[in-house]
Amino acid sequence: MKIVDVVCCPGRSGFFFDDQKAVKTNAVADGNTYKGEPVTEGFRSVRKPGESISVMFVLEDGQVAHGDCAAVQYSGASGRDPLFLAEDFIPVINRAVKPLLVGRTITTFKELATELDSIVDDGQLLHTAVRYGITQAALDAVAKASHRLMAQVIADEYNTKVSDKMIPIFTQSGDDRYLNADKMILKSADVLPHALFNNIKKAGKKGELIMEYVLWLRNRIYQARVDENYKPVIHLDVYGMLGEIFGSDYDSLVDYLGKLEEAAMPFKLRIEGPIDAGSLQGQIAAMAKIREIQDKRGIQVELVADEWCNTLQDVKDFTDNKAGHQAQIKTPDLGGINNSIEAVLYCKANGMGAYLGGTCNETDRSAQICAHIAMATQPVQVLAKPGMGVDEGFMIAHNEMKRILALKDIVGKSSKKPAKQEEPKK
């Protein structure tokens, strides 16, 4: 099967691009916008509508494989690639990617993705968002050419097994952390609610507002749950705010984690991004030290690495140094989805929890493809995305995994061509 054309079109993503540095410092929320001056390069305002690029591979039999290029909400922060705008990068795809693919015979996903993820244009690798989208399309192309599910392609090439059950879905609330928590509880989300404590005003100068919220959420789960056996994991993203509160006094920070753990009981608690040390090596060292103190005290809160954990190598480095208990594999930041697949497998093989994450600023297509990655690699949890409204992202992840479960024992069983039969002798 050959690729006969590559077609791009601009699209919307499921949320916004936000200037994280401005949000943490001078910006003031004003409804669904921010007042204040942007400080990160490329931003002309603190908040900008998110953009995407759909990349479509037209196959010689008329099928169309496609993926979506998308970047994280906080582009340009913590070592990430800069702001991703469709009008800037469609010409790059047409110049650097399309000529390599038109007329190309589809072989394996690994071969195609490795090549696409390594393209150098103007002396540097393509933007992570571009590599993310074109490798999604590559996976879909291999699946369509071989009449398999995308999850089956991954499982076949990486020697894994497509899961026989749903992967736990992690939902995120955005700022509407109370009303959206109710949606999650009513739908029995496995992991909730993210909660977006991304500045001191929300967290409290001593972390008291985070504590207040955890107590409320624990009680709300009991009040609103439909099934009395429902016992979700509580997962909060605090965007480095504990570092803002406690500085380098990690003993006091761990004391606070212990109090949060008590407040959340009997529900397991995860804290994502407790600090932001300002550099990769600083973040690894700090997260490793906090985990060491915590583990010695027997505090069971799971620390989730997020900030500065941007690439496959970063995930490996956090894992090797025990810098946290779980790593968020923020799929758009890793570029090619082959890197996200390998990151999950590396974490699992080396004692680190693998959270197949991403961003609210993705698209329905990238979320569907990530559901296939999750079912083929079986991480601890997968993010419901895009958006911050809960219902839509949860539906996309849930329904795509249900489809995979329904089809995995039917589709792809006869994808291999039968051996050529000899002509009968006359």
C-alpha cells in the first residue's frame, strides 16, 4: 500500500494556549480571559485559542489515514517547544514531510515513525506538535493498510498485548473544580479531579485552600456517588505551588503531604508537580529527595512528575533517579507517539508508574489514538482529553476503549496474507 498524497488543514484544539509564567505572576483572571501582559516568547496575550493541524495521508486504495498536530496548553514553559500556530507549521509539513511520503510504500509503524520523528528542517527537529500529528497519521496508515486496529499494530510491533479491560481514566476539572467534580463522581471516573491549583491565590499561602478542597472532595464522593463501592483515586495538580509555599524545606513539605493524605483517607492521593525547581536536573534532584524523605516516613502519597519531564529521555531520567512515584507522559511534548509508547514501557519495566497524559489543548483525534496506545501498553491511567468540561473528554476516551474491546478479537485476525498457492498441475 502506498501513500499518494499528504493533505493538511488547520483546526481548533479543545482548549487554549496560556502563558504559564504570566498566569503564575502578573495575570489576573477575568471571566474566561486574563488581564495582564504576556511574558513568554510568542504570546501576544496571556490566553489564546488553541490551534491544531489535521494531517491526512491519502492511500492508494482511497482510504485516508489521519492524525492531529497539537501542543500543550502551557507551550513554551519548562523547556517545551514554543507556541504552535497552524499558519506557521503547515508550510513546514508541506516542505519537509510531504516529499518524503508521497509515493512511499507503507511498511511498519516503527520504521515510519522513527523516520518521521527524526526529520531535521532548517537545522533542527520539527516542532513536537508536528511530530506528534504525523506519527499519529503513520500509525493509522499502517493499521488501515493491514486491516488492523491501531492498538493491534502497537501490540504486534512492541510485543505487548491489547488489554482485556478498560484502562483507568483520569479526568480534569479546570478551575471549575467543584461542579466538575460532581460530573466525575456521577460518572464513576477512576481518577479525579486535577483541580488546577496553579497559583498561590488558589492554593492558599500555607496550602490551606488545597487542604480545604481535599476535605470537601472526600465528603462529596460519599454524598454524590451512585455506587457505594466507588473508590476513586484523588489526583491533584498543584503546579509547583508547594515549592512556592515551603521553598527547599522539604521536611515541612512532606509534613504537609502527610496531612493531605489523612484528609483524603480512605482514598489514595496523588500530587502532581509539587514543586518547579526551574531546570531539569534541579527538578529531578528535588523530586528524588522529597520521595526519599516521604518513603522513609511511610507516607503513601504518590508524587507525579510533570514539569521538566518533557521527552522520552527525561522520562527515563526521572525513572532511573526515582524522582517521584509516577511520571506523566505528556504525549504532545514527546513528539512522535513512538516515544510515548516507549516511555510507558520503560516506566513499567523500571518500577515507575506510567501515566499516559497529555493536555486539555489536544483534539478528539489525538485523544482517540492515545486510547489505542493505552490499550496496547496498559499504563496506570490515561487522561480524558481534550477540554476542561469533563463530559466530552471522558466520553472520547471511554468510548474508544470500549470499541477496541468489542473489536479486538474480530478485526485483524485475517490481516496476514495467505501463502501463495501453487497452480494445480495439468
